[in-house]
Amino acid sequence: MPRINQALTPTAGLWILDVYGFAVGSLLVTFGNIGDRHGRPRLLLVGATAFGIGSTAAAFAPNPELLIVAGGLMGVAGATLLPSALAVLSELFSDPRRC
């Protein structure tokens, strides 16, 4: 970690850590609404694909800027996954006797 901290500016380090939370927090309700309108399973698949692409980009990021962009993409994808996954789970277990 000390080598990584020396290679990053303080601003880049903060953005790398916080961009995911900013993206998820700001888009969660929006993507819940989009999932209601256009279908939760479709949004779940799109989000999982985008999250995989963002994770791969983050794993091979050669510089902090690309890592920040990849974290932002994962945050947007995470905002699509959370409401869709919870809605699909609630539909799967809608019978109270099965819970």
C-alpha cells in the first residue's frame, strides 16, 4: 500500500475510493424506476454485463484515470443491479409459506 499511495495523488486516491459510492447513491432510484418501466430481468442482465466490463477494465487499468472511469462504470452498473435483484428475489419468494 505505501507504494500505491506514493504513486497516486491524494485527489486520485479519493476518487478511486469514492466514485463507486457516488454513482450508486445518485442513480439507485433512477434505475429502480427504469427497471419498473422496461423490465427488471433485462436491466439485471445489462447491469451484470456492464459490471463485468467495468471490473475487467479496473483490473487492467494502466493509470488512475482509467481506474476512476472503470469505478464509475461499476457504480452505474451496481445501481442497475441492486433494485433489479431485490425485485426479482421478491417475485421469486412471493408466497409467505415458502419463506
